[in-house]
Amino acid sequence: MTRVAIVSSSSVFEYRVMLLARVLADEGYELSLYLSDYDHIRKCRIYASSIGDNTDIPGENLIRQIKIDRISTLPYKKNISVKRILSHIDFSYKAARLLKKDSFDILYLVMPPNSQSLLARSYSRKGVKVIGDIIDLWPESFPGKGRGFPFKLWADVRNKSLKHFDIIVTECDLYHSYIRKYISADTLLKTVYWAGSPEDDDFINNLYSASCELPLDKWIVGYLGSVNNIIDIDRIIYEIKRLMKYRPVEVRVVGKGERYEEFIDRLKEAGANVIDYGAVFDINEKYRIFSGCHFGLNVMKKDVTVGLSMKAADYLKMGLPILNHISGDTEDIIRRYGCGISSSDLDMSGDVPVYEASMRDNARRAYKDLCSYDAFRRSMLEIFK
């Protein structure tokens, strides 16, 4: 039986980790998970026996097959802080000590934090296959000065370790251009997008309808996800005002974050009718909210390095066309599948935004091809074969 050790210190990424664990457990792999006991979003402890409230709970049968170690992690309050970096380093050090007591055939390291990549150096010459999953390109995804000093030092921690990996998985194709020059010639580089759980996929498959009736006398747009420092509120307001030239706009907001109140206030000041749902995790409720929208907003700051956001994958899952303002994968997918509008195209042409019902089916097709659990499973099994 092939033994796999998975190391991930971010509660945000546990959803993807548990999807991978589900795939591997179903194929008979023996799994050990080394996870943090600190919730990055809520800034509180996660109980040792818990998988985490914001993850895909895999069921009792799978949990019994997995050895889960919750590593005591230094708490921090500010996302951009020295204390957070120290917390990451401390976690990686403790994970390294635990790994020395374990035996495994494959080591799967989730990044960020970039300090996790250092663990690859110890195993690349010991007959262990080392796989890295770069879910966020940090600090390149930090807006503004994310590529200057001292951020470059933190990027170098990851980049100088990449040559020790046998396989690098990324959450989007966009990252390839940033890291390709640091990896070995024989390292496999593969994209695996954020994916839905099989339960969510089945639920949407049974509920989804492209024939929902949307009003012709107003735009209804949705926003899903964190309202943080990487979204471009000014650009969102610009897009809302562009839509308002033709019809009144209703914005349905699902999410929370440090700039949440500012976001709601700015939307109202722009003249939009805002429906504030707060944080919603139930797939039934999210589908009810977004199935009545013409578009989902996917707008981040121009200098943020993101190819396909988690919110974009969720929009596609629900058959919601995307009003997009990021380049890379999302823009390519929209043009390839016809599942939304890229604002860059509107900027160049001066065209009026057009919603077509066929965009909904196109969004679902893109999701099934790229972001469904079946697509995720196929891609991961190719990597682990």
C-alpha cells in the first residue's frame, strides 16, 4: 500500500486537502495529514478531532482511514505581520520533526506558506516522491509592493526550493510563467483547478436550470467571497456604474471581510440596491441567491497574480456567467467557453454589456470540464500514478 503524507498549515486550503484525501483514500492509499490547529479566517483554535468547519467533510468512513495530526501553531491576529511569518516557520519546523517519525512514499506539500517548500530539500534524494501544490503565489498575489523588498526574500524561499520537487501542481496556468525558470527540466508542472465536492456537484446537477427567468428591467449581479485588500472596490463601482447606464442594478453580496462595510457603503453610494446576505455556506442557499443573477462579479486589483479565483469556480458551478476583470485563466476560459464577459473587452470595444441565457449552460460546461470533482479526481490520479 502506497503511503502519502500531506502537510498544509492553512485552514483556507483544507477544503482542497480533504478533496485530495477523499480521492486517494478511495484508491486505497494510506494517508497521514499534518494540519494546523489555528483557523486563519476566524483567528481561533481548531479542535484536534475536527476537520474544520470550512472544509468538505468527507464522512466517517474516510476519517477512520486517515491519520490526522493537528500541529500546535503560533496564533496571530494580522494577516500581514511578522508574527504570521514566525507562525509559518514554527509550523514547518514542527511538521519536519513529525515527518522524521513517519514513513511514507509520497510527500505532498501545500503552499503557501513558502517555508513549507523547505521540507522538500530533506526528501528529494531519499526515494520519496515530492509533490508541491502552489495554491497561492505569495507574495506575488499581494497587491502593490508584493514583488519588491522584502517580499522578494520570501518568494526566494519558495523559488530556491522548487528544484527539489518531482511534481509541481498549481491552481492555475498563470503561475507557470512565474515559476517555470526555477524548476528542474524533468519536473512535471500541472494545473489542477479548485473543485467542488461530489455532493455539491450532484446537488447542482439535480437543481440547475438554464431557463430561470431574469428581469429585463434591471441588472442583478452577485458578489461571493472575502471582501479584502486584493479586491478592487473602485473597479467594481466602475462596473456597477457602467451597468447602471442601461438599467438599475441590484447587487447580492455573500461574504465577509475587513473591507466589508466599506464595500456595502460604496455600492449604496453608487446607487445600487444592495441585498446583504452576509456569510453563507449552505450550497442550497447560495444557489437560490445566485441563480437569480445575471452575472457574478470577479474583480481584483490589477497587480494581484491570480488566474482562476475560488469565487470564479463557484460561479461556474452554479451556472452563473462571470463579469470578469482579471487576466490569465479566467479570461481565457470566458473567451473559450462563452460563459461571461471580460471587462477588458468592453473597455476596448465600448460595447454594451450583453447577457445571454446560453452563458449559463456554457458556465456549467466549463465547470464540468475544469473544476468538477470528476475533473479534479482525474487530474490528481494522473499525478499520483
